[in-house]
Amino acid sequence: MLSIKNLHASVEGKEILKGINLEIKAGEVHAIMGPNGSGKSTLSQVLAGNEAFEVTEGEVTLNGDNLLELETEERAREGIFLAFQYPVEIPGVSNLQFLRTAVNAMRKHKGEPEMNAAEFMKLAREVSKQVDLDPAFLKRGVNEGFSGGEKKRNEIMQALLLQPKLAILDETDSGLDIDALKVVSDGVNALRSADRAILMVTHYQRLLNHIVPDHVHVLAGGKIIKSGGRELALELEERGYGWLGIKDEVAAQ
Amino acid sequence: MATTDKEVKELIKREYEHGFVTEIESDTFEPGLNEDVIRRLSEIKQEPEFMLEWRLKAYRRWLEMEEPEWAHVDFPKVDYNSISYYSAPKKKEDMPQSLDEVDPELLKTYEKLGIPLHERAKLAGVAVDAVFDSVSVATTFKEPLEKAGVIFCPISEAVQKYPELVKKYLGSVVPAGDNYFAALNSAVFSDGSFVYIPKGVRCPMELSTYFRINAANTGQFERTLIVAEEGSYVSYLEGCTAPMRDENQLHAAVVELVALDDAQIKYSTVQNWYPGDENGKGGIYNFVTKRGACIGKNSKISWTQVETGSAITWKYPSCVLRGENSVGEFYSVALTHNYQQADTGTKMIHLGKNTRSTIISKGISAGRSSNAYRGLVKFGPGAEGARNFTQCDSLLIGDRCGAHTFPYIESKNKSAIVEHEATTSKVSDEQMFLCRQRGIDPEQAVSMIVNGFCKEVFKELPMEFAVEAGKLLEVSLEGSVG
Amino acid sequence: MKPAPTLSSAFLQPPGQTLPAALLALRQQRGTALADLPLPTRKTENWKYSSKYLKLTDEIAATLPVSGTPAAAAPGYCAVLRNGVLVSDASNLPAVAGIRVRRFSELSDDEAATLAQRLDGTLDRQAVQLAGLNSARFEDGLLITLEPEAVLDQPLFIIHETGAESSGSAFPRIYVDAARHSKATIVEEYTSSGTAVAMTNTVTEFTLGDGASITSVRLAMEEQNVQHLGATGVRLLDNARFESHCVGFGGPLRRHDLQVRLEGPGAECKLNGVVVTQGKQHYDNHTTIEHIAPHCNSEETYRNIAAGESHAVFNGRIHIHQDAQKSNADMNNKNLLLNNGAEIDTKPELEIYADDVKCAHGATIGQLDETSLFYLVSRGIGRRDANVLLTMAFINELVDQIPVEAVKETAQARLSDFFDQTFQEA
């Protein structure tokens, strides 16, 4: 489904990604782990098309089509979804209005009829329950005054509504207590299906106890230096990143 | 993320929708201003003697005054002798008695502006007074209003029919010598609306005046007076447009509101005068004095304005809170782009006990425009327990525009409390990225973010207008992505 | 309309001639420019609330004589100026490598010429026209130069004493030139002696080179027979930092304009101010922060307390220029009105020409919180003491930040006297 070949990317002239190669097939769940500053978040931003990052080399295809040619919103409509590490607030724009606009943009792209306010409200209420968000949140401004955990649940709710082909979860577990982690993981597990791929970017392996990956990759210094199965994550937890020859203060603590 | 910024700038480009000219024969005065012009004007309007005297007094006062220069706007001096002070479509007889007698060209004009005046197409629940250049051409729903005892008519008609009311209240809130433009208006005002809501009456429908400048080289000097007697309520809306012309045109209006005990006046404006072209050529000079007096106990005056037009705006809808427990409100959205300049805000003058006021001002600047909030919150010695809350937010789109805040806060009462906050922000790259990542068009995203920024003000508008205002901003933000 | 009164020519009579030629010429030129200067009225925007307190009568036009022994002294490094002229005997100037404190009158002709070119360079002269009278009248002045990397190990106290044994005005003038990476704390205390009608008309300027750091503390404590018309101008280059703490006690006229120009990327300023007024006193602080370069920060916090029939004014202006992207500016002004009869006027202004900036201002006017007052009283504290406690609390946060212990103590003692008088037992 997603194929990344020799991807190089830089921000403000500084190269962060130095040749990433990765193949993700439909139905698979991949986890990318790595110490802080290894380029994990950059990878997810680049895939979503953030213009702050410049792709200097390499290619990325989604089902054979060149992804890098597409604008951010076109990628979204082709099925790329990014759950942000730090979701931004948009004061005054209600979550409901925002989500309906997004869902209808998607439906229009697929040639489906747009949903009216009542239909959408019904759908949104159901989905919000799935991530344990009070439907009252739908009326509030996008992420406005949400706690960290609420923001993350809101991201997952959006994924459930938009039904992407590839969901990229950027540090979705950060800032979550154990209960919230469970709710978010259940949401992500509900996303799992044979025609959808999930790419999780995380520093810790605790999320992987709840969402079991098929493949685990270790990213360091802008490159994937090791790939394996679930057991690789466990090993990382036990031994830290040090045994791979990477320094990581956080993991060492 | 410079590209995003560029896109946002592209998005703000827009076309003015209401720039057409109505081809109609008009009676227009030669340009120039002197006492004879005022006498002629008063004669045409068949005014009683007191009105002429009042005008002349104002004119003499105006001659002695100097044009204000303190506003944060910059424009060439207006030549008051190059303007025509009266222009009206030629009439077959005196005053159209019913809509059937109104020139079809005029009806077409208003229909094109989205304000149908025909019996069959009238806006449901909204009575409209249509003012074309210097005269009112039609007023709808006269009958049901009369039944309720509400007077809603052109002010020129009121001067003849209700001279006592006019004498009592005209100039009672904005005296003829209040300021330069108010004095000019008092001398030469042509038409506008008069509203009188009797004691205890809740006006059965929204009242609305639609102002249209059509003729070239004319000034529009409208005068509106609304009196709400004890325990009454009225919601009044005002809309304005003008053709696209290369010359600047002057609009100097005065609006006076009077609220007696327990009365409420809600005054909403969607101002969409021609703003000039993208090089700053043409557009309306909008110099307006709007003031409401909460004379009675528990009275309330609420101003809501959405300002997207005019080359230059100079406007401070204000409230004098005299009655105990009276309430003043000001909700404003002002959008400027290209070379538009706006200096707008409000004055809340707290004189009575426990008076309260709220100011929410949202300024959006784009292009090379300049957008200033200027406000005064004043507590007199008698304003025991008075309160004000002010919030001024500015949104900048592009790095060539200016956003300014000049709030004056004065207090002489120790129990009065004022809180003022102001912030400045831009449409952030992060917000744009989030919207686009969810598949939303950049145009729609900017429009959504700007509308969200204005939400607190839009929710104060009557339903019909809220939709119009939202659309107006959308039109303002329409364009192609670069 | 009758013409507005202008500055009396008595104020422009030539002062003493003991300065180097270049400075004499500058003074002359500034004086000429002030001829027929219209005096501010209620309609003059930056004197809107204060013009009625200004009494520039011919009585105070004369320059106060230098003679007489200054009463004031300070610990550590100190420069005592009586009526604008350094009194060497009473002073203890720092002997630190790279730092020089000199009178204008002792400068060589070359140095004086350079200084003459730089004087007023930190100020928007149009905005401080009246305080600028100082440039036409300074009798002498103090030039403080810090060479690159020089660090003043202790604060330097500048004691400005206006000796009002007879009527007239003092025109103290200070210029601080802090070269790159130099560092100093400079305290200015304004005091007065004598009971004749008088005025302090003072201008202090700071120029900060790359990475220089100056902390300025300013106490305005003249007696009630003395008007104060002062201006401070500051210019900061790359990564320089200016911190200011002003504490002002009301008087017949108190006016201080503080203008800060952030001209180099990374420069920052922090401006704190406390003003208390009582009786029929007046105080007017006008501050301007010019964000000229990108990536600069400014933070401003001013608190006013007005009691009796006094009048406190604050006008804070933040101006973000077009190239000053990534500016952060935060201004906060809170006011406490203790009596009906007193007046507080505040105008926090923003003028913004760059879009990628974070600017906010907040202003409040109010009275002591009844709930807190009740809480204290219910714990057995007398109503008067409770009032004093809460009023002090309103400004403590700022007083505590004064980085020079001796000044903090002086300020605290004066403030506590002030509150004793304000809240006299009924």
C-alpha cells in the first residue's frame, strides 16, 4: 500500500531523514520506535505533506501513485490520516462544523452525497461514544480548552469518522494515563481492518501492549537501523536503545 | 511555511458583488454647499420652519469646526463644495403611495441586492425601508406595524407627520455640534428611518433599512432616529451598498437611539459599502456618528456591526448609560483588505448606578489595510457598582497590514470595575495544516477559521443577518489558490 | 478661537556657559526649536489627562543654583547631583576597569562633539517635546561609559537632589553608553530639599550594545513643592537586555516618559512600574516600546493605586514595526481606585504592522476585593490593617522584584508611610 524508498527530508536546511525505506501492506500494523530526535515525527509530518519539511530525495507511493506530488488535502482525501502529537486549537470553530466539513470533503471526493447536519450529528455522536468523549465536546471549538487526553481521543475519533486507508499515529500515547490509554487503544484497534494500514510512531513500547504491531522498526539518526516483529519492542523495553549503539537518556532512566 | 502564507493572501482577494449602477433619471443638486442649498433641500422635503432653523444653526456651527485628525486614517481632504447634497430618482407624482407606483427600475435594483420589496416576495418577518441616494423609495409591512402602534417611516415623512416627536428627540443624543460630521449631517441630512415603539409594545417584526448610494458625486447623509418607550422592544437592521466608482464618495450618517425605562433596542449593521479597488482607488468614506442613550432604568442598547466595506471607516457606535441598571453592548467584526482603513470602536459612558457594558471587537486585517479599534470606557462619579468587560482581538493576514488597538479607560468611581483584554494572532500554519490534513480546502479552511474568530459577534446578529454576514466574509475570502 | 498659550521665553534664556562648544551649540539649537512651542492642552493627545497639572510659570524658569550641601547620600558607589551638577565631595564614583563616570564639562572637545551627536538619539523628540526642554537647559551632565565586557560589580546610585531653597528648575542629564556585553545596575533616586516652588526636568538615556545588560531602578520621591517632568530613552542592539523598575510617588505634577527601542534581533526589555498617589496628587507614566527588529521580547507590568482626590494615568504603547516578525510583547496594567473622588485613566495601545507576532495587553481598574477583605477581618485583623495588607499585596509582587536590596527597603518604607497616611483610622 505505502512504499517509501530512500526518503530524505530536511527542515530549515537541516537534514533529518537520511534515507528511509519502508513497505507497508494493507491490513498491517507497523510501529516505528526510536529515541528523541531520531526523526520519527518528521517522517509522519512528511507523509502528511507538511510544507515546513522539504523532501530532498527519494520517493513515496500510495497504491502505486506518487504521494509527494499531492497537496496536503489531496493526500488526506486519498486516505492518509495523521493523528497529531500536539493537536492545534482553532478557537470559535466547533468540532462538529470542522468534522462535517472534513467528512463532506472526503465524501465529495469519492463522489458520495454530502451529509446534512442531522445525519452527521447522529454519526458523530455514535463515534464520540466509541472514544468515550462526551458528545458535548462536538459543540466546543476544535481542541479548544481540551485536556491532553481529550485532544488525543478527539484525534482518534476523527480517524474513526474519516476511515482512512493509512492512519499515522504520532506519539498518540504521550500524555495519557492508563485509562485514557485503554480508550485510545480500543479506538485504534477498532480501526484495524484488512484494507487499512496503521503506522504508529512511539517512543515507548507501552502502547504496543494494547495495539499489537505486526512489524517494529527502530529509527535512529534519520534511518531505520533495525526491523523485526513484536519481540523487538519488548527487547527495546528491557535493554533500552543502548545495545543498538544509540544513546538515549530517556530510555535509560 | 511561506507558501501557506502566500495562499492565505491569495484567498483574501475578492470581488465586490454590488458594484452595479442603476440607470435612472434623477433630480440632483449642483455640487456645492451654502445656506441656499439647505433652504432648497428643506423646501423640497416640505419641512416645517423649525427644521430649517435647526439645519441652518447646525450649518453655521459646522463652518466654525475643524475636521478631526486624530483617527488612525489617512486620506486626501474632502472638498465639501464638490459634492452634491441631494439626489433623488425623478418621480411622477409626489410620493409613491403603494409599491405598485415605485419605479420598476428601483424595485429591480433592490431585488438584485437581495432585498425584494414586492408584496409577493417580501422578506418574511422583516419590514424594510429602502433608501436610494437621498430619499426613501419604499417601506414594506406598513399596515401590520401601524396596527401594533409602531411608527416606521422615512424620517422626512416623520418631520411632517410627527413634528412633536421629532422636535423632542432629534439631536437629543447627538447634538448638532457634537462633531464635525454630525454637524454636517444635521445641516444637510436627506433621509433615513424614523422608528417609534410605544409603551409596552414588542415590535412584531424586525425593522430594516437598506441604504443604497447610486448617483455619482453625491454624498449620502442619512439620519436615523429610534425611540423606544417604556417597556418596549425593537430589533433594527441596516444594510448598505454602493456602485463601484473611481471617485471616493462621502457617507456621513447620524443614528440616534433613545431607550426609556425597561426598553430594549437591538441595532445591527451589515456595512458593505464599496471599499475601493485592489489599488485603493475609489470607495466610500464612511464617517458615521451612532449613539444610543439608555435614559431609563433597566434599559438596554445593543450594537452589533459587521463592517466589510468602505474605503475609510470612522465610526464609534456608543452608549450613554444614564438609567440605573442600564446595559450597553457592542459587538463588532471589522474586516479590511487592500487599502481599506478602518478606525472603529465604541464609547461606553457609565453615568448611572450598576450600569453594565460589554465590548467584543474582532478586527481582521489583510492586504495593505489598516484596522484600528478605538474605544472609550468611562465611569463617572455616580457609576456606583458599574462594570465593563472589553475584549479586542485582531487577526492579521499577511505582513503588509496593520492592526491597532487604542482603548481609553477612565474611572472616577472606586466601586466600578473594568476589565480590558486584547490579543493579536494570525491564521497559523498549524491550523491550516490540521484543516488540510483532514481534507479541507485551503479556502474553506481560512473562511472557517476567520468565521470561528468572529463567532462571538455573529451569534449576536438576528438569524437572517447572521447568515448574510457569514456569507459576506466568505465572499471576502473567496478566490483562487496561488 | 484664542491661540493656545506657548512656552514662556523665560524658559529659553541661555543657561551657564561652562560646557564644551559642541554641547553649547546643541543646547542652543534645541532651545531655538522650542521657541513658541504650544503648551499642551486637554486636546493634546499625550497630555490629555495631565495638562491641567502642568504649571510652567515664569517663577520656575530660572536654573536652580548648584550651591548648598546635598542632604542625600547612598551606600557604595554613588554620584550625588545637586540641581543637575555632580557634587564630587559627596560622591563615591566607581573605580572599576573599563567604567568611567565623567561630567560633561570635563570632556575633551572631540568627546563632547561625539556626545552632542548622540544626545537625544534614543528619544522620539516629538513625543517628549516638553521633557526635551532639558536638552536646551542642562547645566552639566553625567556621561557613564562601559567598555566592552566591563561589569560594574555593585549598583551605582545616582542621587538627583532638587534643591528648592529658592524657586527654579533643575535639569539633570545622564547618558549611559554600555558597549557590548557590559553589565551594570544603575539606580536613580529623585529627592528634593527646600520648600520653594520648583521643577525637576530630567532626561536619562541608555544605549546598549550587543549583549549588554542594564538594570535601571528609578525612584521618584520629590516633595510636594516640586513638579517632575522626566524622560528616559533606551536603545538596544542585538541580544541586549534592559530591565527597569520604576516606583513613583505622586506630586503636583509627575510625568515620566519611558521609551524603549528594540533595534537588534534578540533584544529584550522588562519594564515594571508602581505608582501611588493620594491627596490631590498626580502621576502620569507614558511608556513606548518600539519593536523594530525581529525576535525581540518585551514584558511590561504597571500598577497604579490612587487614593483621596488624586489622579493616576498610565499610557502604554507597543509598536511592532513591519520587519519585527516573531515579536513577543505582553503588557499588563492593573489599577486600584481607593476613593471616589480619585481618578485613574489608562490607555494600553497596540500598533502592529507584522503578522507573525504574539501581542497581548490587559488592563483593569477596580477596588479591593471585598471577599478577601472579609476573610482577613474574620480572622481578627482590624479593617484598617486588612486594607493596608491587601493594598500592599497589590504591588508587592513588583516591589519584591527590585533587584537592589537597599532600594527595595527605601521603597517599602516609603510605601508603608504612604499607606499609613492613606488609611488613617476614622
